[in-house]
Amino acid sequence: MKKLLSLAGTLALFASMSQAEPPESISVSGAQGFQGLADYRIVRIGSARDVPGVPEVPQAVFAETPGALGNPPGGPSLIGATFAWERNQGTPIPGMSDGDRWAACGLIAAEALDRFFVKNPNLDQVVNIRNTAAVNGLWDANSGMHGPAAEQALLADIGLQVDLNQVGDLNRAQQTIIQSLQRGKPVIISTLRHYFFAEGYNNGLFFVGHTGEVMGNYGGSSQMTLWQISQAGNGSVTLLIPR
């Protein structure tokens, strides 16, 4: 009888353990970008799309975004950095038409900031980011992002909080970008024509990697001054600075 009771207790223990939350997950309620879903799970390791019991939703689950668990901390200074975190908009993107790809500079910049903060240059979320932006009315294939405020909202939807800084003086804006890079946080630079991703600064030039190279027809390159960025982007510079 004691053995039977012991066995029953063991089975009950295993049953209770199987119902417990996995130690590598956290439940969050009411996040932006998820319509009609009261609770969902953000997984610290791996993709939520690969976790049984986590629903697939059109807006996507951004499992690897640290901002969903709090604002990402700063890191080592990016002065002198020349590593490109963003994908090359000039090459095909699986799951995205060429028309969508050429309107995806804001999406690519958002993915690059996500990649940077999780320190994963191979993070592949741009199609999910596009879906989120489209569902929430922030992006379309004809006009791209619907302005820097839409980019800010998209970043919030994927768990990254940024402040908008409308630029009136390029000299002051340059110092603002440099200060953000010094505290280890890249800056997204919005212009009328394109989104640039400033992820380093070298001898008066911002390292904007592929986001500058893809603008070669407008004088863009991997390293540019803010004045060159403004000219290539047809003006109206706005900074999106991580908090």
C-alpha cells in the first residue's frame, strides 16, 4: 500500500511539473501588434514559431527581441565600428517580392536594430516585420513606411523603444548621433527617400553599411557624412534614437 501511495504521489508530482511554465519563457499580456490575443509567450531562446502551443499570428512573434523584456541596455562605444548588422536590400529576400523589397528600407532598418541588440547578425525577421507593419497600417509596398512616426510605432510593436528627433540643424544632429553611438546604440536616420542605419563613426563619416551602398545612384556609400546622407535621402532628416 505504501508503495502504491508513493507511486501515486510521484505521478502527481510529474503531472504538476508538466503543467508548470518552462523556465526559459515568460508570459506577457496586452502587447502591441497582437490583435485579439490576450496572452502570448515570448521565448528567450529560439523562435516562438518552433515552440508547441504558441499560436502563429499574422503580426508575428518576435521571440528574440530583448526590448520585449525591457529597454535594451547600452554597450561598448561604436566609435570606429565597421560591422554591418543590416541585410543588403539589393539582394533577393526569401518570402518577399522585389516590389516589397525595394520598399523595405524602413523594415530592414528595424530588423537591423533588432539584430544589433540581440547580437545576432543572421536574425531573419524582416518578412514578419513587414507583416506586422502592413497589418497595423504602418507600411505598404507603394510608399514604404508611412513616415518616421510609423517607423517608431513599428519598432514599439517589435519591442524596441526609440525617441524621434526632427533635425533642424545638421551640426547638432551629428553630435546627437555620435553621443548615441558612444553609449553603444545605433541610430536609424529617416529621410524622404530612404532609411539609413548608422552603426559606427570614423573620422567624420558615419558607417551606414548596406543602407548607404544601396543608395549608390544618389551618391551613397558605406561611409557617409550626415550632409551626404541628407542629400542622398532628399532631405527631411529625422533621427530614431534608442532609449
